Amino acid sequence: MGKTIIEKIIQDHTQDEVKPGKIVWMDLDIRSARDFGGPNVAKHYEREYRDEPVADPTKTYFTFDLCVPACTLKYADNQQICRGFAKKHRIAVFDVDKGIGSHVLMEEGLACAGKTVVGTDSHLNILGAVGCFGQGMGDVDITFAFKTGKTWFEVPESLRVTIKGGFDWPTSAKDLTLFILKNLGTEKAALKAVEFLGDSTTNLTLSNRITLCSMVTEMAGIIGFVPQFDEPFVQEILDFSGEKMMSIQGDPDAEYSDEVEIDVSGLPPQIAAPSSPTNVFDVSELCGTEIHSGFIGSCTNGRLEDLQEAVRVLKGKKVKEGIMLKIVPATQKVYAELLQEGVLEDLFRSGAIISNPGCGGCAEGHIGLTGRGEVQVSTGNRNFAGKQGKGLTYLASPAVVAASCVRGEICSPEDL
């Protein structure tokens, strides 16, 4: 019997039999912890293993991306605990200047096709964008991974999703992702690996794939893969991380729990209304809804291509008086690209507020929080009640966020 993508990757990292539902011991290529969860990893390790060395310091990392630089005493202490542990065990730290840890691991060529990576990040499955198995885990599991270089894992079933048809600007990968969420909800992909196939997936760029794979978490899935790609994508990955993109495909006779077709022909821009990423509408259905702020960033939409999409809408225009448009680039590398391409200047001249690289838009301590009564349009991946403050958050593409901030109300770029 053939194997799915996730089964192939796991089989390459275990001596156990791999099939859905079976628990296996899996070797890990990279183990990481961030400034949320990381301090507990350090404390657990010192309590359980004292001065014993980690399994392999060259495969172990800390990433700081949540509250960077620290703006609360809690995060300042947490980050310093991790730095002290890292120095003691000769572990590398991607510190507060580097940006979102999952993105940095990809940029550095540490997370690449066929590898296994774990960390204290619920969106580490974003690494599926480059064919890598990434998984967020609790701090106790990560502590064990630091010590042994292994973890146990239950092999998931796989869902095959075929995307039919295509769409044109201003519809983007974020709109595609939201439409898939609308169709799959949180049940069809729950606890499964998802393989996204179809002609419209072949030419998705890295930024597009990152957007799609990031929100598999919101589908309640384990991880998403986009196995079809073209030669420009191979070159993009080579330029991005210095790694050759390896093709990992599911076997023709692999078993899938289900197969779903989603037609996106002529798909218009989409938006997820409060308070669920699956509560999705055509933007046209919610046009005119008053907003107070916008946010562009997060692990889902914080790369150069995402911000270029915003500038495509904003150039020559101004954010409406009284509206806050907050921008958080994903990484230091992205920030440098924004400088080189003149994108930061365009954003600044349009009235956007630009911050240093990091997560943003997700939780307390991040740029992108909302106050009571505030309505925000965000490129983030979650809009659960209370997650980003006491206001209301709508999820949309960078282009829709930019257009809405120009008008002061939800609208499509075509409405400007």
C-alpha cells in the first residue's frame, strides 16, 4: 500500500511501522522553543535533567517573536531565562531582531522539504509550505525533545483537497484560504494532514503557500502540504534559503480519509466576520461596515509580496483620517527587502504605522490588539472573541485591509 506525504516523511524518521492511528517514535531534525513556552522548557529541563547536555545543540534553537523587543516585565524575564539556558548549552538564539521563528527557520534553510521540526508554536505547521513537517507541541514535550532529539507522534489520516478553477486580482491566496475554510469548516480536516492539489496550486508562490498552510491550524488540521510546484517556485526556494526544493508526492495508491473538490473559478475577495475564521462571506456582502483600524502582518501575511499587494492599493492614496493601519513585517530579511524595494516609504507616505519584525496581531503584547468597541480588519489568522482584545476583528487579504483603511469601512480594492 502506498503512502501519503505525511506518512513518507514520518517513515523516513522512524523505525516503527507507519500507518494512520499508530503511535511512533520519530527522530527530529530541528527542535525549537520561542519566548512563549521557552522559559518553561528551560525550567523543566533544569528540574528533570539538571546539567545533562541537550541531544544536539546544533539542531536546537530558541526564537523570540511574540513581544519583541520585550515591552512587559514578563517577556523581558522570559527571554532572559532562555538566553541564559542557551548560553549554558551552546544553543543558538534567533533574538528579538530576527522576526517570526517559523519564517526564520525556513529562511535559514533549517526547515526544508522532508525534515521534521517541532516547537512551542501552534502555527509551526506553516512549514508545510516548503514540504517540511512542522508541529507545535507543549513545553513538556519540547523539553523531552531537547534532551533526546525524539518525540512520539500519532500518525494522522490524510485529506486530499483538489482546487478547481482560478481567479484574478484583487483575489489572492488569502481569499483562497478563507474560501477553503468556509468549505471545510473545522470538521473535515480535523486532526488530519491535508494535501492541496489542482492546477491553481501549481503556480502558488512561497508567500501564497505560507498563507494557505498557516491557516490549516484554523481548519483544526495537523498540517497542510502543496506538493505541486513549477520551476519558478524551485528557483524562489533556492534564492530564499539556498536549499533545492525536493518533491514529495503522495503515492497513487495511498489511502486518504476523504477527497474534496472546491471550485474557485472567478472567486471574489473574501472576509471572515467575527468571531470565527470559518465565518466567511464575499467582501461585497459586508461592504460599508465601519472600521477603526487595520492590521497587515502575522505569520500568515507578513512577507514582501503581501505588503506589495497593500501598496498596490495604497500608492497615491491616504489612510482615512482617524483610522490606524498597523504594519508588522514577518522577519528582518523581509524588512530589508521592503527598504530595498521602496515599499516602506510608500506605506509611510500613505499614513501606515510600521513596526519592527515579529508576530503581531495574535495576542496580548502584540501590535494589532483592539479596544472595546473597536472594529479591525486584519490579515491575521484568528478572530476569536477576546483573542486580540475586546473589539471585533475581521480577517481579510492585505489588499482588502488596505482598501478598507482608505475608505474607513470594509470594501474591496475594486470599490476605490
